[in-house]
Amino acid sequence: MSYVVCATWVAKPGSEEAVRAAIEALVSPSRAEPGNLAYRPSRDLDDPRVFFIYEEYADREAYEAHGASEHFQRFAVEGAIPLLETRERRFLETFGDEA
């Protein structure tokens, strides 16, 4: 089993590119974290203000470490999140892949 986070971020009008830049800055350091299995951002084709981020971690503790990381604090908490109109997260657990 793994711990999955599906995040939808909607940028305030005019902040789309700054939010995209902050998300792009998160990709490499997030993927390099111990316990990170996937970090896949995407952008809505019909509304460039809408971003979807699929994250998968070995466990909840790995996700919590991600949230406490310097890069998440700098690029998300201080950078992108203040530029968002809305932020939604869903937390899931995978199943069916046990041997």
C-alpha cells in the first residue's frame, strides 16, 4: 500500500504563471525525497488557472516529511499557496498491489 495525495490548486486570476513556476520548482526536490514514489503535476487544458498534482508516497510519514521540507515551505507555503484562489486535497491509500 502507498499513501496518495491528489491536490487541485486554482490560481488567482493573473497568478497562473507564478503558480506554475512554483510547482515546477517543487518537482525535482520532491521526487528526490526518500519515500516519494511519484510527483506528477498537470494543468487543465481548458482553464490554465487549474493545476492538478498527483503525489504518491511510501507512507503517511513520508508525506508529512514532504510537507515539512525546506523546498515545500519555500515554493508552496511561501510561494504558490498565497497566490491560490482555492486549494483542495484528497488523501487515499492504494490497494490490490500486495503480493
